[in-house]
Amino acid sequence: MPILMCPPTHFGVVYEINPWMHVASPVDPRRATDQWEALRATYRDLGAEVVLADPVPGLPDMVFTANAGVVWGDRVVLSRFRHPERQGEERPWRELFAHRGMRVLDTGGIPFEGAGDALFVGDSLVCGYGFRSDRAAIPLVARALGVDVVELELVDPRYYHLDTCFCALDAGTILFVPTAFSPASRERVRRLAGRVIEVPDGIAAGFACNAMAIGDVVVSSEAIEGLSDELRQAGYRVLGLPMGEFMKSGGGVRCLSLPVPEITAGARSGEPAG
Ligand code: ARG
């Protein structure tokens, strides 16, 4: 599947909606562009196609395409952003998905932040709730996509999206940060796959879990290098990229990337999920 990315033309930290964001430590636009271009080049070198969204002025977090929605086959459940600062993204994302010929569903106004909080492990959708997505959105999303779900409660505000503390490299291999989850959810993750790698906070806070597996390569921020031994045993090699400018906004490699189906003819939109 091609990977949807959005150029960081209008990216910046101009509001604070998570504990990583500080308007007092602004983004260096040149460095952000270099980091983003390096990620794009990495995907290309690994043989993954990248498709681009048009960045919109005044929507600095549009660069985080993972938050556009959650994709399954030709369906997408569009995000409903928790914070008004990001709600302006909903329309361009709806238009983009419809233009690509996808079937666009939504949660009818219930907060839900797409692949930031909803990740597939095999055919099961693993959903995080507690900060950005409401628990009430999860059954609607499951019904809209026709999939089984696993619900996980997030409890550490630094790991406000599931993709900051959980990553399924394949159906049998998961990375996760135990302290980011309630005790019951933590146990649930430990039973989700044959190999569950527990990532210490010191590595996870460098956005190591915010990773994309492309074949046998785990692309992430530089902090992933701290997991290279465990990942080698799991059959993967790591590729760590500087992501510092995006980490200032609370994001890393996974947040900047959304696998989407190939474009198809025809366009549909607007069916409520419920
Ligand atoms: N500044 C963005 C926000 O707080 C970062 C989003 C990161 N995306 C992600 N998929 N974790 O909403």
C-alpha cells in the first residue's frame, strides 16, 4: 500500500495540546523539512510508494497523516479531533479519501483520532482510549469496518495516542510501553502476540515505538537503536532517523505516515458509522 505523507510546509508548534508541545520551543522549519524529506527518501529506498496530501495553511498538525483516519480495505473511518485546534483537518482529509475512491465513514461527532489510536494486529483492530479518542467511539469504528476490536486504556499523558506506546511490527510481534496502560490493559497486550517486547520509558520517550515496519526494516526515530538486539532476534533490522523537530509536537515516524489503498475510480462520502 502507498504511504500517505503531508509536506511540513505549514508545520509548527503554535498551540499546546499534549505535554511535548511548548510554543516557547519553536520548530526549525529547515530542519523539519530535512527530517521529513529523509523519511520520504527512506520509504522510497525501501521500495514503498509515497503519496502526498496538499498541506493547508493554518493546519500545522496536518503533517501527522496517521491522524486522518483509520483505514481498512477501501474503507476509512475519518477522525473527529478532540481539540478544536485540529478539527479544521477533518474536511481536507474527508475530501482526500473520497477523491481516492474510498468509502468514508465517521463516528458522528464522537472524538476518535484515527490510526493514532487504532492499529491492526493481524485482522483485529487494537484501539486506545482515554486521552484523544473516546471509548464510545470504538464499537462504532469496529462496526463501520466490520472487524473485531481490542480496547486498551491509556493512562500516561505523554503517551496520549496508542501509536506513541504500541506498535505491531507483524501479527506476532509487538512493541509496547507497559506503564502507558492501565494494569488490565497491560495484561491484555501481553497476551496479544507471541513476541511482546516491553520498551522502557527511557527508549519510548524518544518515540521509538512510533515506528513503521517496511518488510524486515523497522523505521523509527533514533531511539529505536536501543532495541536493535531484541529486534534482530525477531528478524528485523532497525533504521533510526532524526525526528527531533516532530518530537517537539509529540510525533515521530508513525504519526507522519498512513498506509492507504491505491487510488480507484469513483468517489463516495459521508455515511455515518453508527
Ligand atoms: N501535535 C499533534 C497532536 O498533538 C501530534 C500528533 C501525533 N500523531 C500521532 N499519530 N501520534 O495532535
